[in-house]
Amino acid sequence: MNWTRAFLLSVVLVLLALSVFLVLPFLNYFLLSVFLGFVLMPAQKRLETVMKPGFAAATIVLLASVTIILPLLYVLRVVLVEGTTLLERIQAGELDIAGVEQSLARLTGEPVDLAGTLRAAASDIGPSAFDSILGLVGTVTHTVIGIGLALFLLFYFLRDADTFQQWLRDRLPLPDHVQDELHGEFRNILWAVLLGHVLVAAIQGGIAGIGLVLTGIPNAFFWTAVMVVLSLLPIVGSFLVWGPASAYLFLVNEPVAALALFVYGTIVVGISDDYLRPIVVDHYAQLNPSIIIIGVLGGIYVIGFMGIFFGPIVIGSLKAALDVFHQEHGASL
């Protein structure tokens, strides 16, 4: 046995484990920088034709901060404000749902105290969500540091992408044609997830949100943000919001608005999921809806927010790696 080789391999594994532990506290921001680096790489290549790689990367990071990061933070702030306002209205009993209670009582034949149930649930949520100012400050501080780290890493990912890719290619014990095939499969999966699921989810959630606004659903912006996230799940998606919203309008004696929202959601929102998603996904990679559902839900639990993007990518990449392995070595098994 080659003891030198074994020792070096042990050192590599120990350092790899330590590196993973060091990255874990900021894993979501590290993955955010990787994600943005992949999306913005075409722009980097274009700018490198007219300026040095460092200046091109700095320009893109600055533009990304202004056009992507800051707007996302603003949207997140608005969503949190609306969500907090909704919670406070429920706790104070200011949410007018008497019509809903009366309709449910007529349907079930039993008295319904929906307002009391919601207030009790909100009271249980409230103390756990807002009882620690220090915890909130710590979260804000961690977020600020994480975003700064993500932008810092994004700069180097863009500037040194070619160097890193060549370094990785030289160290992987795989033939060049296998590496090229894997790289192509991974790239297709990334674009399939980004365009076929994330972009389509944003479009579908936004379209559904227009229906909520037009029919007068309270806190429509908050529910639109919820629908954007839910739209990442094929089949059910935004229906989990606009469906109950239609029922709510019916129960408060607004049958025309309820029917209009239901028809709008079924036809207009449904078309965006039934036609737009398959067209984009099939253009890049064949991803079964089960991969998306398991990837999104499992990714959120294991990774956090960025698991929405990387969960399906990990499972889809496993399928791609197995396909390449079968092509290369399937006949010899």
C-alpha cells in the first residue's frame, strides 16, 4: 500500500470536512453567489471583450446589487410588513370574517368561531416570533454579512471562472469527453430549473396575484409572494392560494368575484403552468415533476431558501451523472 498516497488522501478528506463546516453557517449565501455567477457568466464573457476581467466582474457585481439584490430585499421587506400587519390584525380581532363564519354555519349547521380560532393560533405564533429583539438583530447582522460575502464571492467567481474550471478539469480523474458531457448535462439542468421553474413560477405567481388584486383580496401582495413560492411545485402550485381565495369570496357573499377569480385562475393561470413550463423545460432537460417536488421541499428543509433552486438541481444532476455512467460503463457491467 502506498502510505504517502493514503496519508495525503486522509489530509484532503479532513480538510474537506473542516471546509464544509466553515462554509455551513453561510451556505445559502455561498450558493447564492454560485447561482448568480452561473446566471451572469454570459454577461461577463461579453464585457471581457471590451474590458479586463476584473473590471467586467466589478461592473456586473455593482449592477447585480442595484438590479437584483436591492429589489429583492425591498420585496422581502414589503412581504414581511404585510405578513406582520395581517398577524397583528388577526391578534386584535380586526379581521372581518363574520360573513365567512355565517356561511360556514349555514353549510355545517353548527356555530363556527373562526375568528377566535385564528386569534388563538396567532397568539401562539406571536410570542415565539417576536419575543427576542436580540435574535432579530442577530438575524439582520447575519444577513448583511451574508449578502456582503455573496457579492464578494460573486466577483471572484466571475473574474476567475476560466482559471477555476481549468483547475477542476485538470484534477478530476475523468477523460475530457466525459467531463464535457457532464458539464453540458449540468448546464442544461441549471437552465431548466432556472427558466422552466423559477421564472415560470414568478410569472405564474404574478399573474395569479393580479387576479387577487382585481377581486379585492386583502393583503394581495403578501399572498402573491406566497404564490410565487408555491408555484415552484408543479400541478398544485398557486392554486393553494387562489383556490381558497375564491372560496373566501363566495363565503362573504361575493359570488361574481369568486366565480371570476376561479375562472381566471383555472384558465389564465393554468395555461402558464400547462404550456409555458413544459416548453421551457423540454428545451433544456427532461425533468419529471416528481424531481421538482422532492427537490424543492427537501432542499428547503436541508439547505434553506436556496434549496428552492439547488434541491431540483442536485437530484437532476444525479440522474445526469447516472446517464453518463451508463453510457460510458454500462456495457461492461
